[in-house]
Amino acid sequence: MPAPIIKVDAISKSFGAFKVLDGLSMQVMPGEKLALIGPSGSGKTTILRILMTLERIDGGHIQIDGEQLYHMERNGQLLPADERHLAKMRQKIGMVFQLFNLFPHKCVMDNVTLAPMLTKGVARAAAEKRAMELLDMVGLADKAKAMPAQLSGGQKQRVAIARALALSPKIMLFDEVTSALDPELVEEVLNVMRKLAAETDMTMLLVTHEMGFAHDFADRVLFFDRGKIVEEGKPDEIFRHPKQERTQGFLKKIIAAGHRV
Amino acid sequence: MTQWSGYLGLILQGALVTVELTLMGSVLALVMAFLAGIGRVSRFFIVRALATTYIEFFRGTSIFVQLFWAYFVLPFVGLSLTPLQAGVLALGLNVGAYAAEVVRGAILSIGDEQYEACTALNLGRWQGMRHVILPQALLVMLPTFGNNAIELLKATSVVSLISLADLTFQAQVVRSQTGSTLMPFASVLVIYFVLALIISWGVRSLERRMARGLDGVRV
Ligand SMILES: Nc1ncnc2c1ncn2[C@@H]1O[C@H](COP(=O)(O)OP(=O)(O)OP(=O)(O)O)[C@@H](O)[C@H]1O
Ligand SMILES: [Mg+2]
């Protein structure tokens, strides 16, 4: 059995007096597609942001690909990670944001090529060739020269996906990537994600309120509530036969709100 | 009539000196503004402290005093400057201190999500600043930079106090030689005003050029 690519061990995180994550532990296997669901404020975004090093932990340990994320070993001692260690660890991880976070002053092509050229020293020609392949994959090869402001939300999000993929991370984090989109634009982004799941062996963690998509996409579903994983299992188990009362209550509410499961 | 055109020539010579001072002073001010403005948001305490000291010192003492120091006091520590050099130094450092706060404010006005995208793409702090934050912040700075440049233009007249023959200085010369007050002062009024207009117009067209594409208008 291969080793987990992500090992979260009893981490805690507070904002002021408010404990968002409370001794959270989880493991993710390489290539696994994970859906994180749960009520608003349960800590789903926070755990993704912690994995992307956008938020620090107060306690616990995280291992990515066999190495400590927030600690480094020096002479058998565990020290807090410095910026160089974090930069090394970030190479393994990419993230797509709810609001795309494209660089508005750069065209689509430059959005995608900037990081590979700066952080990996890839030559412009090679970076642009790879960017064109990725833009083609997300169906936006004809928009390479467009500015972000000229794109629809769905197109922006597909560019953001291509931009994150350009660094070839082993792990991709998606935080409610369709929740800011008009309903008719959601499907084009979900299609790209389906394709990614089918064609790559990347490990993917997805926070979503699209239960139907989570069901089809995920190998495993984690149900979060109040900073803890209350229940986890195969999509069918969680969506059809939830064991925990809180999971049942949450799904009932979602269905009542008109979401397909 | 020929006499008047001779005097007008004097005034135009002065205008040239004023333009020269404004241009060179603005270049120095711009350099100082970016150094101190970026220094203000550095993660190193000592850099922040240096930048803050510079800004507070040059905003807190008057441009007259700064100019007199540059011209009359620096020679005592072995640094003799020409009137033009002293003028550029005092104007550049003074206006640079104000513009540094503009740079800092513009950097801070860029949303967290841009910084987070930089982190997620593993850009270093300086790479993100240089390629993502500053280009967007520049657009925020430009209008205020225009004001700073006009302030600098107007402040150039202080150099007449160290006998640099700028626009204001030449107007006084012409006035004392002709006894006419209206002609020299009317001309310098118009010239300062036109120079300020040119700066406004230049900054605005630069702003338009840089904003192209950001708002979804086809480029
Ligand atoms: N920077 C912050 N400062 C203070 N509180 C925060 C901060 N970020 C998140 N929180 C709080 O932490 C809690 C968990 O937030 P988080 O964004 O992880 O929830 P979530 O599960 O993603 O919810 P949602 O489904 O609404 O996106 C929330 O109550 C939120 O208000
Ligand atoms: Mg969230």
C-alpha cells in the first residue's frame, strides 16, 4: 500500500477566540479525489488555505509527500519552516479560488506563463507552448490574448485552472470554484474538472456545495462540521446512507434547498 | 517692442531652468518614493524604520530649510553643490517623501486575493511585488503622482532664494530692470499654469494608456 500524500495530524486553528479547526486529522492517498462538504463555517476553506500555506496552524503536524509542511528537520530536530522550506513545499500544491484571483493587468497567456517562467526558470517559448496546451484543454485556446476583464466568469475560472496546472502540482485544491458563477456557466467549469479527474493522476481536494457533482467526482467524501470530520466514506454511503444525524440533517437541508444529489 | 521681446527671452530662459528642475526633481522624487514606499511595507524592521524616518523628516521640515541645508550647510561637511544640484536634491527628497506615502497606500490598496494568488503560484515576495502588485498599484498612484509633480513644479520657485535663475527669479530681474510689474508677473503666471496643464495632461494620457484592457474595453 502506497504512503499517503497528505497526512494531517491533529491540527488546530483559531481566529481570535474562535476555534475553527479542532484537532483535525485526515489522510489522502496519491491520486485520490476528495470532496469536502459541510455547513457554512465548518472549516472547509480553512483547511485548504492551510494546505496552501495561506493560513498558519496553531498546533499539530501536516505531512505532504513525506515531508513536513510547517516544520523542517535539522539535525534530528523539528524547527518551524522558513520561507525557503515553504517555497519548496508549495511546488507540490496548486489552488483554484472561488473568485478566480486572475491578474487583471495581464492577458490570459501571461497569467498562465508568469509563474512557470519566474519560479521554474522555464523559457518563454516553452512556457507558452505548455500554456497553449493547457488553454486548449480548458477550451480557451482562442482567448490567449484576451484580458481577464473580457472573459465571462466561467472562462476566468477555466483560465485560473490552467494557470494552476501550469506548475504541474501533485495536489490541486479547489475551493467552491463554481459558486461565484451564473448557473449557466457552472457546467463548463465542472466539465473541465471531470476531464482532469479522468485524465490525470493528480490528487484533488474539492470543497463544494454541488452535491451531485461531488457524488460523481469524488472517490471519498468528508463531511465537516464545527472544525471536525464528522463522517467520511464513499459518495454512495455518505449521500444515500449517511449514518450520522448531523450529516443527515445537512443533506436534508441541501435537498430542501433544491440541490440535486 | 524689441526690448520687451528681449525681456521675454530672459523669462523663457528662466522657464527652461524651471522645467529642468521639475524634470530632474521628479526623477529623484520618483526613485525616493519607490524606495521609501516599498521600504514602508518591508518585513524587515530596520528597512521600515529607515523609510519612516526619511518620510517623517522630510515632511516635517520645510522645503526652505532643506534647500538651505543642501546649499549652505552641506559644504561644511565637504559636499559643495551647484545651485541646480542643491535645488534638485531638496525638491526630489521633499516631494519623494510625500510620494512615498502614495506608493505605500497604493500597494496596500491591492486586494489580499492578489497576494494570495502570488503565494499559491509560489512567487517570491519580490517577484509578486514586481510583476503583480506594483503594476496594478501604479495605476492607483498615477493621479496623485500628477498632483505631486505639480506641487514640485510650484515649489521650484524656492531656488530663486539661492540665486538660481529660474522662472520666478527672472521675473524679479525683469521687474527691477523695467519697473513694470504686470508684464513679468503675468507671463510667469501663464507659464506656470501651462506647465502644470502639460503635467496633468501627460499623467492623464499615461493613465489612460495603462488602464487599457483592465476594464474589459477592447485593446
Ligand atoms: N481570517 C479570518 N478571520 C476571522 N475569522 C475567520 C477568518 N477566516 C475564516 N474565519 C471564520 O472561520 C470559520 C470557518 O471558516 P471557513 O471559511 O473555513 O468555513 P467554510 O466551511 O469554508 O464555510 P463556507 O461554506 O461558508 O465557505 C467561519 O466562521 C469564518 O467566519
Ligand atoms: Mg468556504
